[in-house]
Amino acid sequence: MKFLLSVLLTPAVILLSSTHVLAEIKTKIIEYKQGNTVLEGYLAYDDAIKVKRPGVLVVHEWNGLQSYTKKRTQQLAKLGYVAFAADIYGKGIRPKNIEESGKQATIYRQDRKLLRERAKAGLQVLQKYPLTDSKRIAAIGYCFGGGTVLELARSGVNIAGVVSFHGNLDTPDPNDAKNIKAKVLVLHGADDPFVPEQQVQAFQREMRLGNVNWQLISYGGALHAFTNPEAKNNPKGAVYNSSADQRSWQAMRQFFAEIFAK
């Protein structure tokens, strides 16, 4: 079933031109757990679509599940997906500055097993949601979240695809690539100082040796955090790039059309 969507009145309200029914993007906070840790995710979907539809897991940047991630989650809902933004850090843990963000991100980058388990917990919420077609699931992430969805793929979860937007590409054990079942799309800023060329090359070797179905698109002139309009060279090397933002979003949409095709 295909729908032609156009924005009407506010970003949260859309018109389904195929039926001329005014629909609202529904959002809700969902509390869930990983082990004994309470997490608080954010769900968005279009309530005018009554059938099950593909689901997209969204993983936040290093500053936690805040407004930017929620905006992207709503955008995915407007495209017709059930979108769920996972909470990696835990309920109430929302860093307020660079120092706090770095401290939280380091915890999980140094414990990839825990990082994977937090991502899996969010994935399970999405898979079990009644409107989700559990056989058609993807995961996307931004910066810290981009690295997270790659780790999720390396854990061997059976999902259709993962998309990393300006995420870190390194992993403690490149041999884990042999576990990857998902198709992989990496959208990378060619001049990202936080993901240097050596890391990019190591990632490509990892994907080849793991016999992964993968793509990597580099955007010339783009630095870290190129999709986030709030990125203004703080930290230095993280700058919004409108062209790379638009191109990467379209690349994701084309990728979804491929992996979700029946």
C-alpha cells in the first residue's frame, strides 16, 4: 500500500491525499528496561495508516535522546514507518553539555557488549509494537548512534538494514562482521576529523572480510554531525552541511525502498 503524503498546517499534521483523511502523527513516551535499568524511549507513527508497516529504530547522538532525535523520529513517521527512538543512557540521563555527553558516550564505547544490549532492548520494543511489521525492521543512528547501530548489526540481529549517519566506524573485534545479517549503509562526512581515513579503510576491510552487503557514501566537504542544524563547530569539527543532510536523507529513503520491498 502506498500513500502520497504532503505537509498541511503544521509539521505534525499531514494529509493523506489518497483518502483525503486528516491524520495526526501520534507520539508517546514508552518506558522499558534493559536488565535492571529503566529506559525511556520515544515512539511516533501515523494513525491514519491502519495496517502494519515497517519499523525503524532510531539511536540518538552522544547527548542522549533529546529534541533532534525526536524530530527525526517524527519525520520517519511521516514517511509511513513506525519509528522508535531508543534510550541508550537511561531514564532521566540527558547530558547538558559536551563534558557530560562525552562521559556518557565513553561508558558505552568502552563496553560494546552493554551498548549492544541497550540497542537490542529498544529493538525489542519496536518489534513487539502492534503496528510494526516485525519482518521489516531497520535501525538508523546519528554520530554515537551511528556507531551503535553498526554494533547492533555486528551482534547478529536479524533485521533488514542499518544506516549510520556520521557515526564512528571502529569496533573492538572486526571479526564480528561475520555475524552481520543486515544490509549496511554508511553515510559519512569525507572531512570528518573524528572518523579519520584510517578508520574508514579499516571499516571497509572489515566489511569485505565479513562478506557483508554494504555501501559507504562519502560527502565531500562534510564534517562531523553534518545532518544536525544545531552543529556549529562545537566541538570543533562538527558542522551542519545542508547539502549533505539532504543527500544523506534521500540515500536512506532509497535504501529503505530496497530493503523493505516485498
